[in-house]
Amino acid sequence: MSEKVVTERAGAAVSGAGETAGAEEAPEAVEPAGPRPLGVDRTPTGHPGVDARLARLADADHLAADGHLAVYEDVHQGLRSALAALDERPDRPPVPTRPYDNRS
């Protein structure tokens, strides 16, 4: 039964040499919408370095999607640095790191 429907539709589409195959017209090209702010509220953390990085996320609101990556990477690196700074304590010597090539 499905072969019959496909054949009938194909025949209707090619019937009439100079006629259009239906009343459908080609859809108009629609341009993508421009960037819009997401409107996400950012709650202050009380840590100026972290708050500055989180505020930087607002820069992505006005960029096209291909520009978001640079902002996200910058914010991520800044947050990682702020987190690493919490581990650095002036009253203790730095903790030695072990190489990743541990084999037991």
C-alpha cells in the first residue's frame, strides 16, 4: 500500500509540464535572530575576583554564538585561578606535587 501512495505522490508532483505541482510557494528566507540577553540573575558571592568573572559572563549576551567560547574559556580560567589561590596559604610551604607517571 505504501508503494501506491508514493507512486501517486510522485505522479502528482510531475504532472503538468508548465504547471506548478501545487499551490505551495517557496518559503521566504528567514534571517536568524540576533543575540539577546538571557536575563539570568547573578547572585554576588562576596568574593570580588569571582564576582568579576561571573559578571564577565554578561559579555556573551551580546555576542553571536561563535563568540561565546572565548568568553566562557576566559571565565573558566579566571575561576580556576581564584580556586587555586584559595589553596595557597602563606603560612604553609607549597605542597609538592607527585608526577603523574606513578606505577605500582
